[in-house]
Amino acid sequence: MGSLKKVIYTALVAFQAGIVVTGGAVRLTGSGLGCPTWPQCTPGSYTPVPHQAQGRLHSWIEFGNRLLTFVLIISIIAAVIGVIRWRREYREQKALLWLAGAQLLGVIAQIVLGGITVLTHLNPATVGAHFLLSIILLAASLSLRQRMLQTTRVQASPTSTVLIRVLLGLTTLVLTLGTVVTGSGPHAGDIQAHRYHLDPRTISWLHADTVIALIALTFALILLIKVSENESARSLLMRRATLFLFICLAQALIGYIQYFTGLPEALVAAHLLGADLVWLGIWNLTFTGKVLSKRI
């Protein structure tokens, strides 16, 4: 039973993270309007058609991303059924039901927002909102997984709790600014897509400055944990915080390399995956230290 739970809820997290990366692949290949309408791919057909004006490759890349949404829906349904079936084994049944329900409502919202994104011809505001909603659902899926698998949690000290909350907020700012960088840069998803009227260089450096602040404060948290936490909490929090620091450093390195090499598609895709990992890292640290409400 434990192995089945691990497969179901790990798959849910993986698919929520994967939809971010495949969505990025659509944008990086210029396939954002490979299916120019929604919910159909082309007028009169839910699948790409031969000799489509957008090109066979672009249409199938966009259609493939839409298909992954259905795989994610299946994973969510399995997770919800699991919560209903196994909830009596847990004390915090309401929290589990709330997190499972959030997955269902979230994927419906994503489908609607995805349609709006297509119908507004990849407006950068809707593209960014699509990404940020995915990040929220990714956090909820990780919380659901950790609760269903009953992973170890500890009570962080008040000072560490405050700093972890600051790091969570700063990480949210980093990711949000990242969507603005994307909306100002060259990888729009389609040659005719609108862009923010912002200087890409300026917004990129603002994004980089927040990343530097995030790394510095994470290092400060590690020092704080070392001197202020009791023995039972110190080891686990140190592991989570150190892992988060290394993820941030790797993500920053990719970001700087892609900036100075002209934003090659492969590095941008790696940066998207890194965004998933950064968010999972800070959310796992937050969850482990019991920093947020009981529902989370």
C-alpha cells in the first residue's frame, strides 16, 4: 500500500512539474500557436490536420502539450481517489481533502487560462499567469504527497520560521520577475506574440539581484539553523536548507550563462526545470519546518 501511495503522489508532483517544462518547450520552439484555437486545435478538428498553416511540427508540439494535460488530469483523479480511500488513516483529513480539491479546481482553472492564453495570442500577462498558477499547484501537490507519505516534520524556532517565510516570499518574487523577463525576451512562443515594453537587460538584472539576495539569505538561514535549532530539528532543516542553497546556486549559474550566451533554447529549458526545482526546494523546506498553516 505504501508503495502505491508513493507512486501516485510522486507521479502527481512529477506531472505538475513536467507541465511547466513542456509548456516552455512549446514557447521555445515557437509553437505557442501551433493549435491556433481552443478547445479545438483547428476549426473543426481537435487534432492537427495535414498541411496546417502553422506547420506539422509546431502543431504537434502544441497538441502534445495539451495531451499531457489529460495525463495530468488522470494523475489528479488517482490522487483524489486515494485521498478519499485512505483518509481515515490520517488525523488531518480536512487538510488532505482541501489539497486534493485544490488539484481538481486548479487544473480546471489551468485549462480555462490556457484557452485564454491561446485566444489572446500568447499575451505575456496570460502566459506568466499560466506559469504562476502551475507553481501554486506544484506546491499543493508536494504538500499532498508529503502528508500522504507522512514525511518527517519538525518545529523550526521562531527566528528560523521568520527567515524561512522571508525566503518563501523572495522566491515567489524571483519567479514572478522571471515571468516578466520571459515576457520581455525573444522566446515568445510565436513571432507575432506581444511583448512587454520593458528593457530586457534592465529587468534581467533586477531578476538577478533578487536571486543574489535569495542566495545570501539562504546562507544566513543555514548559519542560523546551526546555532539556534535544537538537536532534533537541526539535522533535517540543515539538509533541506543546504539542498535549497545548491539548487539556487546551480539555477543562478544557468541563468548567467544563458544571459551572456544569447539565451540558447537548451539553457532556457534547463532554467525552466531549475525554476521547478527551486520552488520545490523552498516549499519542502517550508513544509518540513511547519512554517505555514496546518492546511499546507
